[in-house]
Amino acid sequence: MFVKVCGLTEPAHVTAAVDSGADAVGFVFARSPREVTPARARELAADIPDSVLTVGVFRDVPAARAAEIAAESGMRAVQLHGSYPREAFTHFPDFQLIRATALAPDTDIEVGAYGEDILLLDSAIPGSGERWDLTEATLPVGDWLLAGGLTPATVAAAIAEATPWGVDVSSGVEARRGVKDPAMIKDFLAAAKS
């Protein structure tokens, strides 16, 4: 099970994610309580081993600018979150790509439809901690991540229900909005990987 821990802002939280077996860590470059600067992300990612994917997360940032920030901050992957058009994904030839979107009736759930390597399906309000209804959903096949409302207590059941390739967590491992809890990160990874 591939696990991404997103919205990291402090060295102790990055260490908790990496030491607990995270496959990817995300740094938010969008208006959010989890927002970091390119310089801060570069500093936080400096000691992350190559086996852990560093992901720059963008929402409402022009694609060309997102590519500049990702390069400046030393990210190896870019996550475009929201209503980016297909052509936006052509700006990132040197990065792995994650297309993050809410599941709606018109969502293209084919992995790679926009040229992305990984598809992430999130709740309607990203980072809100809101869980979405999986019971009626048609879900993708391939390298896709389930996100939205996952916590250490709920992730195992969500994986069993949706059978994703991986999961993504942010608010579900926070002591308070925007502030991660290292113990919750550890517990989430243990539950997801089990």
C-alpha cells in the first residue's frame, strides 16, 4: 500500500512520516494552514531519502509558475489539485505527476487521462477531513490514491472498501488544523500498511 502524508510543515513531522514508512510526503504551495514557501520545502526535504517521493501540491497556481516553484523547492513530483485542464499537465516534463480531483459525475477516472502518473480522488473540500461516500462510486483501476476523511481509525476499512493502490492523508493526522501529530502519523502508516 502506497502512503502519502501531505501538508507537512515541520522537521519532526517529516521525520515521523519517513521513519514510519511513508512512500511520499507532500508540501503545500497553495493558500492553506499547511502552506510552505519554496525555501521552507527545500529545507524540509533536504534529508529525505530518494526512496520517498517529495511532492509539491498546487491549487489555483498557474501551471508554469507551479513548475518553477517545484524546481526551486527541489520536489520530484507535482500534484495539481482541482480544475486544471489537460494542457496544464504538459508543463512538467521533469516531474512525476499526480492529478488530484474530487469525484463528480463528470470526473474522468482513467489513470493517465491527463498524462498523470497517479490519480488522487479526494473529498469535495480538499484538506477538510470530510469523508466521501464510496458506496455508490465507480472507482478507478491502476495507480490511484484515496483521500478525504481518512484517519488512523478509518483507513483500514476505507482501503478494504475501495481497494485503492494507495492512500493520502493530511488533516486526519493533525492535533489541530494545520499541525501534524507525529504519533498519529505513525499510527496511520501502521494501519494503512497492515
